[in-house]
Amino acid sequence: IGIGEDFFSDARELEFLSTLQDMQLVDQVEKVRFEKPQRIVIMYNDIVIRFGQPNDIIHKFTDLDAVLREIEKKGVKAQEIILDEGQNPIVVTGNGQRISPDAKESGKGTGEN
């Protein structure tokens, strides 16, 4: 990258970083990885967060904040939070179970324990 060149080819990635910096979550973020094509992965307190494409940023961060509060309140040992599959976030626990943040375990795990 030369002087004066844009670091990001997609302005939404810069908007993502600006919004992340404004959120209270930023202090616990260990790593942000921009993958191609346009996928963002965040490492937050040893939880992999699959943010997906940098669209609906405010909505995704609002959902993420609510999910993080809920799993902390319930004591869920989350391994991964998926924000880019379907309408609602998915929490994957250490044993492979997939749960919705506002529901009990769905039983739709990988079958691995």
C-alpha cells in the first residue's frame, strides 16, 4: 500500500472498524480478520464471531451485544457466534450444540461431545 492509497477496497470495512471502536465491545476484541470475499471474523474473549459481510452493521452489533449479554447471564460456554446464517444469531457451544440466544439448546448439534 502506497502513501495516499486506501487500505480497504470496500468502504463498509472502514465503517465496520469505526462502529466497532464506538462499541463497548472493543476492549475485549483480540483480533479482527477481513477474509475474502467480504467476510469479517472477530476474536472476542476466545469466542470466534462470524460477522459475515460488512452490511447491516448496526443491526449485527446490536444483536451481538444482546447475545453476549445473554450467554454471560446464562453461563453458556460459547465457542462461536454466527451472525451471517439466517435471520437470528447462532451460538455454538464447546460440545457443538447450536443454540439461539433467547431459547434453550435446540439439540441441532453436530452430535460430537
